[in-house]
Amino acid sequence: MAELVCRRRWLLWLLVLAAAAVHLPSAAAVSGRPAARQRLEVQRHLKRLNKKAVTSIKSPDGDMIDCVHISHQPAFDHPFLKNHTIQTKPAFYPDGLLFDESKTTSENKSPSMAQLWHQNGRCPQNTIPIRRTRKDDLLRASSVKRYGKKKHRSLPNPMSVDPDLLNESGHQHAIAYVEGDSYYGAKATINVWEPKIEQPNEFSLSQLWILGGSFGEDLNSIEAGWQVSPDLYGDNNSRLFTYWTSDSYQATGCYNLLCSGFIQISSEIAMGATISPLSKYRGSQYDVSILVWKDPKEGHWWMQFGNDYVLGYWPSFLFSYLADSASMIEWGGEVVNSEPDGEHTSTAMGSGHFPEEGFSKSSYFRNIQVVDESNSLKDPRGISTFTEQSNCYDVQTGNSYRWGHFFYYGGPGKNSNCP
Ligand SMILES: *[C@@H]1O[C@H](CO)[C@@H](O)[C@H](O)[C@H]1NC(C)=O
Ligand SMILES: *[C@@H]1O[C@H](CO)[C@@H](O)[C@H](O)[C@H]1NC(C)=O
Ligand SMILES: *[C@@H]1O[C@H](CO)[C@@H](O)[C@H](O)[C@H]1NC(C)=O
């Protein structure tokens, strides 16, 4: 308590000093005010995001992974979660899950995916691994407050009646989607690449979207996949990520655990951590499975990564539409095209190669499925595809016994047909 009072007083002094500085004629003093305010804001933010660690593990990629006691995770900063009893495992799995795994692993067995930091240790029981946020991470963000949040309207809306809107934000997509039913989850197995990013403010991601509501101000979305985002992580590594919002990316939601909401139970997988190994052109292919489904009783949305890791859940109360069900599922890639020098970006999507090239060259989503109202995994019906400019990034669907419904997607961005 004394310490708190002390800090408050110190803060007050700083504010007084900062305010006084405005009246000084010196240019240095004037520019010092926003810097001091930013420093404070950054410190406050770091303190909120980085919870006290039981132990920490240094990853080869430079990340620090903090093993935080499960009950000290960011979710419990949320006022609605003050009395929450953590569900230590899902009460229900979707029907059809095991059948699917045995079918795809028998002949198509690939080495299991891990996260790079596992090379240097694991987190103890009753802790969860959290990628530590650094000062530099916050300073790269357009504003400290927006750190970990998507920009508005970055969502592919294939039904948009206003085509201009699609290009407005510079986001480009190549996706498959279903809509028109009530959905209670989705699954996909995605191979992982490390697409080249031309500009640090661009990104390239591959994910699934679970959507409810309209594409106006009230959109609910749960998202998971892998991404390369120099702005968010400070490097070009492919990282596992999740996202959620209940108001079209405005006030609610964030990537990973960068705000309170998602409750993590896995001590093994860190959100935002580098995925390893990666697929190689004409070489070995490595893929990850992602399953998100709604607990039919409690209503929470659970997420499983690979066949072994149940990551945790988004409590039902975070959402409005998704508290009931989803009305649309999307799978696919998204890049930001900031049009450097007035030309299309050469930021790649997926492997950076077009769907025509096929296996081991193009990137894929295979065994895409939805969860229906009886909590069963089902093949999606009436799959459509969407892309803004197929000469830059494209998508092609297919169907086979072992891969079920699948699609290849992606592309290089800038090329002779996409100037
Ligand atoms: C938590 O429990 C306390 C004591 O039972 C109660 O006063 C409070 O309203 C509860 N808070 C929430 C958010 O449910
Ligand atoms: C997006 O912009 C590109 C280039 O300006 C154009 O060729 C394309 O038709 C636009 N797409 C849509 C869906 O409006
Ligand atoms: C990421 O890639 C870009 C372009 O390929 C490169 O210019 C940049 O230095 C890389 N950034 C890091 C942190 O390695």
C-alpha cells in the first residue's frame, strides 16, 4: 500500500513537471512532454500485460516465455471473471473428431509440430506460457492503446455490396467460406510457411474465422491460425495466433493474451510463439490442425491446437451473437497491401505460390469441417470462394478421400499480372 501511494505521488509529480514543461520556451522541454507521457503509458501497459512469472524460458528466437500461474493470467483482470472457476478441460468434444484423426494420420503421417521455445524447456504444471511483451513491441504500435488490436474492418466480407470497401483498407484475401446455417465450430489442417513481408507495417496470415452478426459495428469473430507480422512481433517468424472481437474490432478483443478474455489452460503452447518446423517448397510439408468448438452446455468456445493441445476457451459472455452460434465460417489467407511506391506489394500469401502448383508448392487448408448443432464435425456444405484480385492471390477448392474438403490458396502478390 505504501509503495502504491508512493508511486502515485511520484506520478503526480511527473504530471506536474510535465505540465510545467509546456510553459517553458525550450523546444526540448516541449517535445519532452509527450515522450514522458508515452514512457509512463508504456510502463503501465507492460505491467498490465506481463504477469509475475513462476519461471521464464528464453527461446532461441529471442522471445522470453513467462510461465505464469494459471490463476494469474490476463483473463482474470476482466471484472466479469473475478469469481470464475477455471474449466480444466472441455466437457464435450465434437463427435467425429477421432475418426478424422485416424483417417488422416495413417498414411499421411508427418512429424508433430512444436514451438521453437520448447528447445529450451517447458513450463511447470499449473502455469501457462505467455510470450513476454517488450517495450519495443509497444513502441512499434501506432498507439500503445491499439497494441495487439487489429485495425477496423480488416475482415473479408464476400457479400459486400460495395466493392470499393474491399480495397479501401488495402487488405487482400483468398478464402473459402460457408454461410446460411448455424455453426458451432470449425476445423482445418493448415500447412505452415514463412511468407516474405515487403514492408514492416504489412502482414501475412492464414487462419479460420468464426463469425456472427453483421459486418457493421456488431460483428463477433473468433480467429486462429498462423501469421507473420513484423509490427506485432518485431521479426519475420511464423507464429501461432488467436484473435477475438465482439464489436467489429473496435473496443473489444485482441490478439493472443494481449487483453483479458481468453482463458488458457495449456501449459505447453504459447500464443504468439514461433512455430517450427516450416514447410519447404518441393520439400517436407508441416501442417497444424486447429479446431474451435462451442461447449453445448456452458456455451464457451474452446480451441484445440494439433491433436494434443487444448489451449483454452473464450467464455460465452464475451460475445453477443456468438453466445448463441456462428452464421459464417471462413478459412484462408489475408495480407496487407500498403502499395509501396504505388505498386502492388510483393508480400506473399501462404507459400507465395499460386494454387495451380499443387502439393508441396502451394499452401493448403485440408479436411476443413464445421461443427453442427448436434456437436458433430461435418463436411461443410456449399463452399464458396472469394478473392479481391486473383492475379495477386488466388484460391482453388477440391475434394478427396484423405483430404476431405480442401483448398490451395495464396500467391506472390506483385507479378507481371498484378502490377
Ligand atoms: C463475486 O463474488 C462476490 C462474493 O460472493 C460478489 O459480491 C460479487 O458480486 C461477485 N462478482 C461477480 C462479477 O460475479
Ligand atoms: C481492387 O482493386 C484492384 C486494383 O485497383 C481492382 O483491379 C480490383 O477489381 C478491385 N477489386 C474489387 C473487388 O473491387
Ligand atoms: C523481415 O523481412 C524484410 C524483408 O524481407 C527485411 O527487410 C527485414 O529486415 C526483416 N526483419 C527482420 C526483423 O528480420
